[in-house]
Amino acid sequence: MSTHIAAKEGQIADTVLLPGDPLRAKYIAENFLKDAECYTSVRNMFGFTGTYKGKRVSVQGTGMGQPSLSIYVNELFQFYNVQKAVRIGTCGSIQDDVNVRDLVLGLAACTDSSLLNQRFGDLHFAPTPDWGLLRKAVETAEAKGIKPHVGAIVSSDLFYDENENWKLWQKYGVLALEMEAAELYTLAKKYGRKALAILTVSDHVIKHEETTAEERQTSFVQMMEVALDTVTAE
């Protein structure tokens, strides 16, 4: 049993969705999963397991930032044998043609985090998702009439960026900013598991646009459906 999740053996499915917000985990469990049961509430970082279209799925909050996600994903992979982990969260667009409410699939995850430096030193590891999950997510989104943006994202440790590092990422074609995917992809490679980040653009750094509460709820629902249909289709 892990320290931070504290679920019993068998309580967590081999497929897990990973929202940063634990209340989003609760929302998914209540609105999408059948017969969902809470397996952890340690530190109010809720986790639930239920079924979606007859297949067993868990949803686990991870908190904000790569260090927080790293704790939960390490434990999910090490102690609960999770095989597929899909982050569902928000991002900020840094490209003119990636608009608020659009869906972004992380083809690669750049980062400014020292987590990679601690592992690789002067080497430069390239965190990437599982190709099968990425391909299925594109197919699933397009079948729903959604045209996702597929490209590099950046997982930043610095939310309030006074240095405006996003301008350099923008110059090199990175689509959007978020805070967790690079560590998820790295851990998935370490443990030989499958991972993907499916993101909704909640704000636009260049255009200074943000979603309203109502729009945000609708966009999140699309993202949740794409993620659930993707992980249960394989």
C-alpha cells in the first residue's frame, strides 16, 4: 500500500485518468462512471474506480505541478500496476491558431523542470506519449467532430513567469503551457507504461482571452469524453 494513495490491492483499475483538480476527479466519477467508489481521500486528493461502457476505469487527482503529479504517478505505477495513465487538464495557448476551448494533444512535452536534470544531468531526455494512445485520441476526437491540435507542449514549474519564457517556446512552435505532462511521460517511459496528455485551452497568453465558467464546464466535458473513449477503446 502506498503512502499518499493508501488504496487496497485491487481497488485501482489498470487504466487511470489524471486530472490535477481532485474535485474534477469527483465530477467524472459522479457523471461518467457507473458504480463509482472512492478508494482514497488522503489529503483530499480523491481517487475513484467505476466502469465506463462496461470497462473498469479509475480517476485520480494529482494536484498542481510536476512534483505533486510525480508522487501519485510513481505510486500508481509501482504499487498498483497501472498500465495506462492519461492526464486531463487545462493549458494556456501561446500560438495564434490555437484558440480558447480547443483540444490539445501533447505530442512531446518540453520542460524547464529540474526533475529531468536530476535524472539525466547534462543529457536531454525527450518526454513523449504512447503512440497508440495518441493515435486513438485523434481518431476519437475527430469522430466527435472535434479537430484537435497535436504538437509539443511545455510543462513549466513557474506559473507566474516574470521572465516571459513562453515567448521562446512560442518561437520554436510549442503549442501551449501546462505544468504536469513532462513528468508523466518520463515516468511512463521509466516503468514501461502508456501515457498521454489531453488538454483543453482555458486561456490564451497572447490574446488575453479566458473561458467563462460555463464554457469551461462544456469544454472539460468534451475532453473527459475523448479521454474515456480513448482509454476504453484499446
